[in-house]
Amino acid sequence: MNFIKQLFAIEQKPRRGLLALEWLVLGYTVFTLLVALFTYTNLQNPDSMIWGRVRVVAMTIALWLVYRLIPCRLTQLVRVMAQMSLLAWWYPDTYELNRMFNNLDHVFCAWEQSMFGCQPSLYFAGKFSWPVISELMSMGYASYYPMIALVVLFYFARRYNEFQRAAFVVMASFFIYYIIFIFVPVVGPTFYYKAVGVDNIASGIFPQLGTYFNTHQECLATPGYTDGFFYGLVENAKAAGERPTAAFPSSHVGISTVCMLLACHTRQRRLVFCLLPFYVLLCMSTVYIQAHYVVDALAGLASGALLYAALMMSTRRM
């Protein structure tokens, strides 16, 4: 009951300006708008991208005005969660901007081959194709957004003084990954293997595709137990919004690493132990379902830890 009262209690000293997270969103909006304008003639849908950004700015201002009228924790939460809910909207834009560049998957396949003597993302699911393993992997992959939401909402409910900081760290990590995805066009095994043929991959042949993915978005079906519940969730998510983009580094591994470290920061063992199995499964599943190469996952692990350390240090006074 006390928590409900706190949600609606009018703050005595409401924040006057935009949140740091909202300034971050506006900065990313301006940056990607400039990229879109400089590459306007090469883009497929430049006008919709531009007007979409106008709507983001309008929404940000509107939510700020609502908070100014009703300055309470609930309207503060709405401001943050509205911006975080747009992360799935921002994601396809990385494809719209990077599709004009030459694809680099042949380089990453060559790295995999030199490191492991094979393509782990090709053989992992084949070696462990049992329904239980398949469903566990799909469940891990599907837990990505629930894990993010749980950590951020935990901070809101139990560590409100650090809520804005935690949300900012997650959002900043996303946008840094999105900027990398724009300029490092790697699509991952599910798209690249489909384009060049699995037989070529198994034979160690990795053709260069240039701008092939500018006009092609076909991918392989997710390997594993096709009648599984979580398998269906992963396939539906792919059909709804997956694009040939965002493979290196793995933001699934990177952002979930940031979330795990944020959970550790709370010193709440129950939260950490609750998330840990899903985190481990998620990291493994990125390769199992052929969304990423192993080098993508390793880079996601390292970059996630670095981003957490850098962003937490830079927001100590938030």
C-alpha cells in the first residue's frame, strides 16, 4: 500500500528540465538524423525516418509536460519506460542506415574458422538438437527484454534513488551498440548462411556479398525443436522485426551483461540468482539459434562489461 501511495505522491522538488535519459535520446535522434540527411539519396525510406524522429521529439516534450503538470513517481516512470519501449523501434533503423555499406560477414566467418577450425553456429544446434536443449536455448533468447525490464523496474521499486542512473546506463549501452551496428555491417549466420548456402559454409567457402543485403532479408529458420513453445516465440519475433543487421558485437550478450552487473550492484542475491540462469542460457543461445558468431558473443561480453564500468563511472553524481 505504501508503494502505491509513493507512486502518486506529488514530489516536493520536481525536476524542471529533461531527464539525462531524454537528452540521450534527443542526442541519438539528432545524430542519426544527420546521418540520414547526408545519405538521403541512398536511403530507401528517408522521409519516414525523418518524420519518425519528429514524432519521438514530440512525444518526449509531451511526456515532460505531463510530468510538469503531475510531478510524481508514476509520471517519471512513464517518461522512462516510454523511451525504453522505443528501443525496438530504433533497432530496424540500423539496417536502413547500414544497408548501403559492403557486408563484412565473410571476414567474421574467416575469423571463426581460424579460431575454432569450424563454424560453431553451424554445428552447435546440430550436435545438441534434443527438444529440452532447444527449448532452454529459445527460452534464454526470449528472456532478453523481460530481463531488461525486471532490472530497471527493480531499481524503480527498490532503489529509486538510482533508478534514473540504471535506466540511463541501459539506454546509453543500447545506443552505443546501435551506432556500431550502423557502421559495422555484419548480419550474422542466419542471414549470411542463407545467402551463400550452408554447403559453402561447411566447406570453408565464405564469399563476399557487397551490398547484397540492401535488397535481401531472407534468413534461415531457427534450428531446434520446431514444436516448442519458446521456439515459436523466437520465430514470431524474427518474423515481426528481425533485419539483416546488428550482429557484431552481440547486443543481446552485451546488454544482458550490463543488466547482470546492474543486478550485482544492488547487492540483492535473490535478484542475481534469479537472472543468472537466464543470462547464461541467453549468451549460449545467440550462437545456438544462429543469430551470432562466437566472436560476436565474446565481443558482446567484453563490451558489455566495459560499457557498464564506463557509464557507471560517468554517472556517479546522477
